[in-house]
Amino acid sequence: MLLIRPAVTALIACLVCALMLPSARAQRLALSFDDGYNPDQLANARELNNQLLKTLKDNEVKSILFVAGARVDSQDGMYLVAQWLQQGHEVGNHSYSHLNLGRVDVSLDAYLSDMERNESLLARLPSWARRYRFPYLKEGDTLAKRDGVRQWLSAHHYGSGAVTIDASDWYYDQRLRAWMAAHPGQAPQAFKQPYIRHVLDRARYYAGLARQTMGREVDHVLLLHTNTINALFLDDVIAALREAGWKLIDPSEAYADSVYEQAPDVLPAGESLVWSLAKKQGLKGLRYPAESDAYEKPVLDALGL
């Protein structure tokens, strides 16, 4: 008769339990980009747009671009946006003027009018996704503003445009472009690894926060921007995410996760969706704002960048 030692039995039991845990599910995320390249301000807007789209195509990744209308409201600007649709990506609403709903001087009426103005611009496209991304991820500093926009979005049949993984790629881009201006003709390769580390760190953090608040893995949406640093290094970022165990999925697949049906009752409203859920649950140690140049400035200062 074959006898199985207690230690072996315990090991088998642990392995079975691990396979049954929800957290054993693979980590998955979709890429999203805010704004759109502005040809009126960037002489190389078309080049940057082409490079970003080429990287997505080469990596077989579909994404969603949330358009801030004022930045692309020209023949050239809308042409660049249309290229995203032509290559199979989605395009969503990011307001026209990129107003911050968390500011006391931004009224609900003015904000809603700005959203509607962007709808009119997007209507020029052959198709667009009825998803809304709040500029700065600020969803209102009062109940009236927060709930007024939520009611408008529901009445106009919008799906979620929330993010679960926030990051400060906009600040890394700001520093990179300042460095490039001060070092003409030099390649900014020194920014690559710090930027990759930042994105991976934020992905790990928000994935952990989701597990704490939801008790499971969720399908994440990562916030990035159409800027220079992503045109240069997105290929490396995608490779690093995959190496770290992340599976990249389509935005429509990510937004099918039930987490995006949540509307946390917090004020000021906004930030990453899982950050807001953690705040609602009273989780300690959450910084506000969740992401800021103030957190990343010492990192880049120490690197001489």
C-alpha cells in the first residue's frame, strides 16, 4: 500500500487551493491615450502620430484615443484622429476645452456645454465610441457637479471611460522635451528606463489596490497620453509590461469588466477608479492627488534629467 507523507499531502492541498484562487487569473490591461496630437503646436505631430500607431500595429495592440477637441479642431488635427479609426482603434470623448471639473470656477452648465461641443466635433468622424474620459480625472468637487455629469452621461448613453491605472507620463514627457530642447541633436535614451520603471511601478500599485478593494484581479485600463515620450518608447513599455506578466487586451474587452459599473460615492470625485473605490472603503495611506509631478520631480532630479 502506497503511503503519502503528511508534508506531501499538505503541499498538494496548497497547490489545489492556489489554482482555485481568483487572484490566479492573469493580469490584463488595455492601453488608452488622451488628447490627440496638436498640429498647431507640434511641427512633428504627424510623425509622432504615425510612430505611435506603428508601434501599436507592430505589437498587435488595439487602443482607444480620448480626443480633447480644441487640440485637434483643424483639418490636419482631425486627419490624425481619423487615422486611429482607420487602424482599428476606438475614439472617445475627452471634452472640447479640457476643463477641470474639480475647480470651483468651472460650473456644471459650462462643463456640459463643453462636452456637447466635443460631441459635435466627433460627429464629423465616420464612427466614435460613446465613452467619456474626464480631463485630469477630476469628476467634480461638489455633489451637484459630480451627479449632474453622471446623469448627463447616462441620459446620452455613454459607457465608462474610466482608468484603473493612472500614471504621470505627461510629466515625464514634459521633462523629456525640456531636456531635448537643452540638448539639441542628442538622443534622450536616458529617459527610457526611468519611464519604463514608472509605468511598471504604477501598474503594480494599482493592481494591488484593485485586489485589496475588489478581492480579485480586474481588467485594467492604463492612462497614457499622445506625446513625445510614448512615440519614442511605447514599444519598450509594451515589451516590459508583457515581460512583467501583463496581457494586453482590447479596450472594449477591459470595459466589459463589472468594475467599470461602479460609481464611488466620494468627494472630490475622480482619480483612478480603484483609487476612488479604496477611498470609499476608507483605506488608509492614499495620497491626493493620486498622481502628480510632485511625486516624480525628485526622481528625475536625482537622475539629472
